[in-house]
Amino acid sequence: MNVAMRPIEGVYLCDQLDLPEIFGDAVAGIPDLRLLKPSDVTDPENIRFALAWRPAPDAFDAYPNLELVQVIAAGVDPVLRTPSLPKDAVVTRVHDPEQAAIMAGFTAWQVVWHHRNMKAYLDAARRSEWTRKLIKTLRPPSQVTIGILGYGYMGRAIANAVRAMGFPVVVATRSAGAAQDGITRIAGADAVQKVAAHSDILINVLPLTDETRGVLNKNLFWAMPQGAALIQLGRGEHLIEDDLLDALNANHLSGASLDVFQQEPLPPTHPFWTHPDIVITPHEASVTSPVAVADALAQSVREMAQGKHPTTAIDRESGY
């Protein structure tokens, strides 16, 4: 007689998003998995995995046999800094080529915004003015260096996209490597500062770690060339906000594009909203489709059940 295998049970854990509403339909199609809301869990000891994003501080305490935590995005720091995360649980993330392409396209748009001073055109259009500002002053892409802090999955996609647009690229990486196809890699303890010093437009996609917290600060901004711009896509905690405002107000930096913030949603009274040289987007530079998250979850749980170390597991010590 054939006995049906009991599905592997997991739980949604998030303090901000309605994960069942967003991912429920996609996850429902995964065979041999059962994913529950915390309120629907009848036996917490049966829970072996979680699908998570920004869980409550004590979210993991109820599940003594939790082995795996699948994060719904590429960044995992909101889960890693959760106090109740079991020390032996494997944390996995999503590696979605479509998400990387979305991030690269968004970043390329921001690069063009700063390179071509698009704000000046929009301001002139609102005044019904036919103003050609760059006909004598535009620097060709080959003379505008794009710096990238972080050369992981997203960083590589961004580097390839902006290099294809003709910009030289310099990146801060964990390990040095020869320049290839117009992309120069700089490693070492001072790599971030060196990249900033070369960057006419600096893009941050670093993971959040103890070493990178507050990395976007006055020392870095004043090391950048006069008139440089910042594109901040990493984590809100990377940026010292007052230092950025000081650099902009002193006209050392020409502008900034900000997608992530220390407090989200950004409070309506925050000075970033009204600053003329800041472009704000609501933490949507890139998104992952529910199908991609479901596929990543299925792969991680399948590998866990087979006794394998999941392919997309991160190193909890380094944070990525």
C-alpha cells in the first residue's frame, strides 16, 4: 500500500508585508510543501522552514525545529539581525535574473538622470522654455567614471549595464581581479574610499554589515570629485543623512538618488522630500516576482530535505 508523504511544513514570518497575500498563490503550487500563517500553525514543532522578510524580534522563538529561512529578496540583513533567529538555521536568498535586470535598468535610468542633468530639462519644460543646456558642456560617457560599491549579484548586473552604455566602471570588491571589459576591480580595506575618489557617479549596493553601516558619510562624500552624484540602493543604514545634506548644500555633490532610508516609509516632514537635488523612490528599485520566490523556496527546501547545503545559502558571518 502506498502511503502519501507528509508535506514539509513552513511558516510565513513578516512584521510589515502580507506575505500570504503576495506569495500564497505561487507557493500553493509547490508539491509536498505546506506553508502556514503563524495563526494557523497547530504544532510549532512541525515547522521546518520559514518564508520571511523583516520578522518581529521574537518571530522565530515559537519554532524549535526550524532549519531553514528563505528570504524573499536578495538582501538578507533584516532577517540576520532578528534576535530570535536560530543560530543553526540556514538562511537563503533569491537569485533572480529578472530581478537583477530590473535593478540594472533602474540604475541605468538614474545614471542618465545625473549624467544628462535631466532635472534641468523638466524644470525648463514646466516654464515652457526651449533651453539647450548641454550642447557645449556634455561630457561623453567615456569621460564619466561610474563607481559601484558592492559586486555581488546586483552589482555585477549594474556594472555590465552601465559599461554597455559606454561608461568606464570601477567597483569595490572583496577580492582583487584584473580589469576586464572596462570594469576595474579594487579590493582591500580602503577599496570603498578609493572607488569613491574615482567616481563621477557612485552607486551603492553593498550588503549591510557592521563594517558597512554608515559607510556613506562625510569622509566619503568629500573624497568624491566636485560635482559627483550618489545613487543609494543598498540599505538605509549605510547613509549618514545629515552628511549627505551637507555635501549637497555645499554644492560639492550635484545630486543624489535615494531608494532606501533609515526610516521607511520616509516621514512626510523629512528634508529629503523637498530638497531640489534629491530624487526619491519608495524602496522599489527592484522587485522579485512571486513565482521567482516560490521557485527559490522550492529549491531550498528540496535541497534541505535531501541533506544538501542549499545552493543560495548565505554566509551568516559575512552577511552575504
